[in-house]
Amino acid sequence: MDANRDTFETRLSNNAREIEALLDTLLSPSPLFDEIVRPDTLRSAMHYAVLNGGKRLRPFLVAESAALLGGDVQAALRVGAALECVHCYSLVHDDLPAMDDDDLRRGKPTVHIKFDEATAILAGDSLLTYAFDIVAAPETALSDTSKAALVLALARAAGLGGMAGGQALDLAAEKQAPDEAGIIRLQAMKTGALIRFACEAGAIIAASPPEDRRRLRAFGEKIGLAFQLADDILDLTSDAETMGKATGKDAGRGKGTLVAFHGMEWAEAELHRHVRDAEDLLAPYGARASILTAAARFIADRKS
């Protein structure tokens, strides 16, 4: 293992521990100012949803993008926790019977199986709302201008024209398979939008010039495409035990993927092309970007 990869994996693991400790605190039983009470079943379902494993890649990208540009470490940690709440809400809702109908997530029962469907819906709703609470709260030591920019960017990435819209297109794809352009658009919304935000958020936290924000946003778009391609490849080549969730479901439902369109050899070559493009975007930062470039390679090479 090369030194950059070793450093990357150490920092990924350390950031995951910090994010999980923060999420545990944020989801404690004690109500915050202006909260009346935290119903225990709902709070427990939220806690279960966000603290049931995972690599915490998205908050790591927030932290490392901010670090690259000299952003506040603790503010980046809180924004990363907010993003993880949005990501985990999406998983809770995606797993519901009306959506992807999954019983397993990260090797454990999904929230609606562990609790019930109504609690899972409310847990997802509450996690999404709480994400914006975390960003806006006084404990997030950023200017009001930066907080407003983060709230806007996260809302756009998560909503109608981003992740939620992408999930709607994904459900529609079960009835009528999209063409190649439609698949790329769907994946850029459903998977890529939050990854793009994770990278762009670092520049917002650091109050960097517009060029840095554009460059980090483009980097996020590239690794988002790589992430989805890797996911589609793993869906065909891995198994439920390794992935911690059901595999082969897209093919079983007749959903089109770029792998199905072009074949495995093309998909693997395209995956590595996206990684090279991502690395090129960070070239102006030199060695300071080594952790983020290692993250791009990790996304391409991951096994689960």
C-alpha cells in the first residue's frame, strides 16, 4: 500500500469516528432549545439509521475539501454530520416497500423492518429537517453568509432537481428504461448531487474564491460519476454479504445502467477515466490535494 493510500485510509477512519461521535451527541435524548420533547422511538430510529455502519465518505469529502482550502475544522465536521443526516434519510426512504423495498442495509435490518414503516418515514423526515438545523445552529462557527450558501447548496442537491428528483427518475425507469443520456442524468441527480455538494461545501466553509468553488464542484461531479459506475459494477460482480445489501436488483427490475449499455470492459475504463479527470482538476493544488486524489482512487477501487 502506498503512503498516500495509507494516510487516506487513516484519515477516513479517524473522520468516521469523529462524525459518529458527533452524530451520537446530536441525537441524544435531551431536547435542544425550542424543542419540546424528543419521542424516544423516533429518536432511536434516527440514531439507528445514521449509526449502523458505513464509510462516512461524504462527510470525509467535506472535511478534506475544507482542509485543502484552510477551512474551519469543527465547522466542516458539523456540515459533514448534516450531510450524513441527509444521506441516511435518503437510504431510509429508498429502502421502504413503496420505493426499492429492501430488508437489508449495511448488513443490518432496514429501519422499517427494525421499527415499522410509519416510524421509518418520520425518521427520514426528521433527519432531513435536522440537517438544516445543524448547519444553521450557533454551534456551527461560520458567517451567516456561508451558512446561507451551504443551506441553499444542500437544498438544491437534495431536492426536486437533485437527489429526490433522481430517485423519482429511478422509479420511473422500472416502467420505461431511459436512454444513455437519461441514465447519466438520473445518476448525476440520485447519487452525484450529494457527492458534488460534499466537495463544494469545503470551498464554501473556507470562503474561498469562486474558482476554487467551481473546481471543487467539478471534482465532486467527476467522483460522483465514478462512484455510481463502481456501484453498478459491484451490483453485478459482488454479493449481498460483501455489500451489506441486496445485489443484482437493477438487472432483475430491468433498469438500464451504463454497464448494461456498454459492457464491463467499457465501464471499468470509463471509471478510471473519471478518476484521471478528477485528479487533473486538483493538479493546481499540488501535493496538498493528495488525500482527495487518493479518495478518488478509493472510490474506483472499492469492493463494497
